[in-house]
Amino acid sequence: MRPGTGVPSGLTNQRSNVNRLTAENVTLAYDQRVIAERLSVEIPDNSFTVIVGPNACGKSTLLRALSRMLKPADGRVLLDGAVIQSMPAKQVARTLGLLPQSSIAPDGITVGDLVGRGRYPHQGLLRQWSAEDERVVQESMAQTGVAELAERYVDELSGGQRQRVWIAMALAQQTPLLLLDEPTTYLDIQHQIDVLDLCAELHEEQGRTLVAVLHDLNHAARYATHLIALRDGEIIAEGAPGDIVTADLVERVFGLRCQVIDDPETGTPLVVPAARRARGAGPAPARAAATKVS
């Protein structure tokens, strides 16, 4: 923690002219199957960036590359100016946390012990478990609503409960950058909103940079400060949701005719799909804002 701030150390970007996490002309592939070619992305510092797009467009693949889990076939991912693949794993883990799309807990581990593993990057030969570690773990479990489950075994929990436990572990890592791959999976609508509210708090109150993959475009438009729309491994548009989310963009990216109106609660774009009988007939109505195409 930085003294007197209550904010995890490292949240201030010392390289103020360069975003901390970028991908430069990366080609992403699994074996011989290319997902994206010459893709460049800059994650704005102190943003809540959300990546959206249809299934199999490369959203999770891009997140895996940004998190060091997937090495680009070409190009490079930079973290604080260094090629992320060249950095020691523990150094990366102190700066960048990841909630993968699917995680498997060790057999017989309790919720408290699993969340405690988020403190591993902060341990060392001369620094073992401390009162600060315990405080962070308890706070992370309270933030995600799993404190009362601390003594339960993870494999006894429902899918939604397990998802919140994994989020708690990612929070306990206390990194300035946090990447989340579909963090609302398995959650009912109430817990989806709770998790996204928590993400917004981490961004707004603690200054963390968040990058999330979401399927729900309306959730993305409501919570994101920066939106990246992908299709077939290509960035179709990026920017503030109010600037880029139009009916034309939704049809271009998702193939869905719709109207885009102002959300009555937040004023952010709200996508209203065309009725079944109306889809496929005539041009889709467009929102006034222009689409920024990269």
C-alpha cells in the first residue's frame, strides 16, 4: 500500500506518456489456426475497458495474450514498456491479475485458503504471511459476498458462488491492472450487477485499470469507460460507449437489427433488438453518434 492513501502500491503510472498495457501488431493463433493478425491495442490507463463481440471473434484470445497466458505468434505485448513474455512471472503477477474464463480449484481447498493464494505474488523468502495479507483476504471476501463461506470447501459451492470466490482471489492479488474474462458467467442478474458495481468501484475509487470480456452489450455500455468492439479478430470500433454504440455498429459487429436509445437510468446507450417480425426488413435505425472505425 502507498502510505496514507489506502491504495495498493503501483497504481500510479510512472510512465505517464505511455499506457501501461499494449499489444503491438500481434498475430494470435492456436497451433495453425490464426485468430487475429497484426492486431494493435492500447488499454487506456485508469480505464474500465470492456471487450465485446460475437462468439469466437477473438475476445478471450486477446485477453489471454494481454495477460501473458498466450504468446503471440508475431508482434509483442508490452507491460510497462517491457515485453511481457520476458518478465519474471512473479513480477507480472504483482502488476497484473487475471480471472480466467474457467478455473479449477485444488481438491479439498476451502474458500479462505483459495482466496489467500491471491497473496502469493507478495510472498518471498523474507516476507511470509502477515496481518496485512489477512486483512486483504478478509476484505476481498467481504467485497464479493463470500466471507460467510470462508470455511466451506470450494467444490461444495454453486457455480455462482465459485465465480465470486475466484473474483475474491483476484482482488486479493491487489494488482493495479485486473483482467477478467466473462466475470459474470454463472451469476444471476443480481450478482451480475453486484460484480459489475464492484468493478466500477475498483476503477473509480481505487484507480485500478480493468479490462473485461463481457457478452452483454448493454452491461458493457453501462459500465465501460472504453469499449473495444471485435469481429473476426479485427477491431471494428473503439472509444467511449456513447461515442461508438450505434444501431449500425451493432448490426455490423453482431448482425443484429436494433434500435439504440438512451438508458433511462444512466443515459448510456441501450440496445433494443428489433422485434422478430421486423428483423430483416429494411435498414436498421441508427443512433445519431458516429462510429469510429479503426
